[in-house]
Amino acid sequence: MSVAARLGTRRSTMATAQSQLVADTVTERTGTPVELVGITSFGDVTKAHLTQLGGTGVFVNALRDELLAGTVDFAVHSLKDLPTAQPEGLTLAAITQRDDPRDALCARDGLKFADLPAAATIGTGSPRRAAQLAALRPELRFVPIRGNAETRLGKVASGEVDAVVLAYAGLGRIGRMDDVTEVFDPEHILPAPGQGALALECSTDRAAADLSYLSAVDHAATRMAVTAERTVLAELEAGCAAPVGAYAQCHEGQLLLRAAVVATDGSQAVRGERTVEIPTGGDASGVGVRLGRDLAREIIGRGADRIVADAAAR
């Protein structure tokens, strides 16, 4: 029997469920057994809000430390939580086929977004979500909350908040779809760059040879799309907790990318979109980078970088 690969994962229900999904897929496609190794990150134990901590990257640092130390072979992250700058010595060995990238409302009494009463309280740790929702309904109150998905849903059940907004894909992975009262169309709320996709990270030294089996779960179309989205974020020099939404789709030989940068109170917004042909038999790897860079430069020319800077200064 093959020696089991060690998959580093955060200990939350959602992180464990995601990691187990990847582990099962790796084993199914390659025959390589995979065992989960639970790791606690600083982001899991601190009480500070994400914006105070500098973004969701605080959840991945502990996993990366274990990768560099060699105590685990690879780690699974929600791609939307990964900073765009790749640390020295580590590489993204695979990006899984994306699940539904949309955001979902989980409100009391089965309410939809339009039916929430004026001054209703929505809990979210995401400036991106709060900004885009405030642009639609500025009379609502948006409050920062922490905790895993179950904890946030519990705040709705207890009446602490009227609703929370979470990633639809994540709710599906932990079996909490019944809590969803509305799913936001990307036409109204653009998801976070990379939302819905999982990233497999490992040591650069081991990626090509020892862990080549990870390529079996890489999805080329998803990698191209999320690369475009994350390039927008990188060009804006914005962290993954910034009020930036981006979503790319491959359709009929084209890659369509949309992006939005919205002031935290919803009062200002810069939006844009671009489409590029996907080359047949040529270099598709750089398509996402070029498209993301071009769109980012366009919206920066219309003031998107100033909105990002203002949000960071708050």
C-alpha cells in the first residue's frame, strides 16, 4: 500500500469538509491515499476582525509554515482567502473545478434581501459584500462579525442580527443549504476573486516530482478564470478583504471578466468588463493575466485605486 499523503487543513467544519472533498478526489483519480492533518491558525483563535488583521491571509499562514517545515505534503485553501503574492518556496499545484461562486443571504423568517425591513442588521466580515449590498440598500445596517459559518448562522437564529451573507459553495459543503433564503446574481453582487474554487498548495521543490499526482485535480478553465480575477486584485494592490469583486467566465471560446470596486458605504463604484478570445492550441496560461491586467488598468484610470485606498484608510 502507498504511504498516505499528509494534507494540512484548518480544523473548522468547512475547512475539514473541503479538505476531505479534495482528499477523496485525489484518491479516486490517482489511487494515492490521503490523511488529513488538523492545524490551528492565528485567524482561528483571535477575536479581532479581519480588517484589523490585514485580511483573510491570517488563516493560511499556519498552513504555509507547516508546508515549509515539511510536516505536511500539501494544504487546501479556499482560493478567495489566499493573498495574491505567492510566498517563496511554495506554489499552487492545482486549482479545483469551481463550485457555484455566488454569495448567499441567510435571513430570519425566510426573508429575501428586498423584504428586509429598513435598518435591518446584516452581519458580514467582508467589506466587499457590505459595500455592494449598501449600494443597493443604503438604509440597512452592516455590522462586522467573526466566527465560522455555523457561528454566524447562529447569530441569525438568536436574533443578534437579521441576516448574514456567506459563500453559497461553502454552505453547500457543510450541508447548510436550508439556511439560504436568497442567492445573489453576479449581475448584482460580484463575488470575491477566486470564490468557489479550492487551491492546493505545496513546496516548490516537491511540486513537479514527488507530488505530481496533484495535477490530477487541476481544472484548466477554472485556473484561467480565477487568474484573471486575482490579477485585478493584485494590480489594485488590494488585499483579499478589500471591497473588490471580480468574476470571470469561459464561454464559447471567450473569457469574460467583470470587476467592481465599491466604496464601503456604497456611495461610489467603479465597474468594468472585458472579453478576450481564448487561443486554440496556443498559450492559454497567460490569457487570464493579460485580461486581468488590462481591466485593472482601465478601472484604475477611472479611480478604482482611490476607492481601495480610502477603504484601507478607514
